[in-house]
Amino acid sequence: MTALARVSRAFEYPRTVLHVARSAGGPIIVSEDDEGRRYLQFGWIGAFQSAVWPGFPLRLELDYTRAVAAALAFAPEPSRILVVGLGGGAIPTFLHAVRPQAHIDAVEIQPQVLDVARRFFGFREDATLHAHLTDGRRFIETPGPAYDVIILDAFGARNIPAALASPAFFQATLARLTPEGVVVGNVLRKSGRPGSLMDPLWKASFPQLYAFDVEESDNRILVGLPHSRKPPRRELLARASQLAREWGLAFNLRARVPRPLGRRAAPTSRR
């Protein structure tokens, strides 16, 4: 534990290392701060994959997860949701709390990640929330019911897996989407430059594309729509406000609603 304690003190915020799991991609680290928030990292110097306050699913601690939640303004009453990439389970657990009747499938390829989500982050399956230990592309390419919302949150330590970054994959994704559905992606911004390397692929795959840059990280949230009917901005903002009230959120959901790609988003507040 001495070595782990030294690494923990080197973190930006003091945290206690609770668990280290070995995986083919490197160590998977679970830590906890003094207030009880738990963090998941892939690699000792990797970015946070998840930050969860166990028992409080509505307290989305990372701003990129709040932007993902805001994307539901495009599909406010989904009955079927797919999340590719589990992490600590913050996103599917949140969605299960706010849409308890919706069928939610969470897909994760690494058994160690699913294990720590269950053991340390309060991820629990039930009749409507299901975890699938398999490859995300294989799951999407397998015939099955269509989803109203598909969330692609499969960051590796440095990039998005190549299997989830091809035209063929997005064709398969669209095939699993309802006509009024939405695809939400968490991607990396280009260092020091606008946009992301994934922007051209998403532009080529969707008739409409929206984006939100998370100011305090390198995350960029992309939202693709399978149709050309552009929802009025005021309508999206009104939906976001309504959802925030219904869900009892303590942060500004409106400020994180993505904008049409090509338009610069206004600065957002932290809360």
C-alpha cells in the first residue's frame, strides 16, 4: 500500500486508492475523495472515466455526463436506451433513475470494468437495466430492437477503439436507431484546435449534427440525428429546463444542450 499511497498523493485532489485491477489495457484504478465521491481511471495518469457519488445517481459529477444528459432534450421520453461503454456506470445509473420504465442496455467489453462498477460505484441491474459483457460493435451489429437513444461512451486510455470509428459501424448504428432517435457520442477534442478527429465521420453519417465542448476537459459531445427536421433551439432549451425540473437536478441542463455543428457555443457555468 505504500506505493499506492505515494501515487494517491500525486493526484490533483487528495484521494484514497480503494482498488487496482489489472487489464490488457493497463491498470484500472478506483479512488475516493474525502467527501465520498468515487473515481475511475484507466492508467495512473489517465483522465477520469467516471466520478460517482454512490447512492446519489442524479449528482452527475463530470460535466461531460451532464452534457450527455442534456442531449435527451432531443429525445425526452425514450423507451429504449443503449449505452456502449460502462465506466463506473454513472450514465446508465442516472438514466435508470430518471427513466425507470425505460429498457436500458449497457455494453462493456472489459470484465474488470463491469466488476468495479458493481463493487465500488453502485451499479445495479434489474428488470429494466441490463449489462452485457461483449464487444460494442458486435452488440450493435447483432439484429435486435431499435433504440430511441444510443450513447457511445467507449473511451480508451488515449482514443476511441477503431472498431467504433468507421463508416460501417455508423451504418450499423443507424440501423439500430428509431426514425426519431438520437446518437450521442463522447469523443476527444483535437489538442489546441477546434473540433475533433471524429467530426468528419459523424458529419458524413448523420443528416444533422450538434456539438458541445466541455470546457474543463478535452471532451466533446456529438449528437447525431437520422433526419433533416431541425428542432428549434428554443424548443430544445425549453425541454431541457422541463427535464431538469422533473428530475430535480442541481445543475444547469440548458447550458449544456449541444448546438448545430459549426456554431460556437457560449461559455457555460460549472454548476
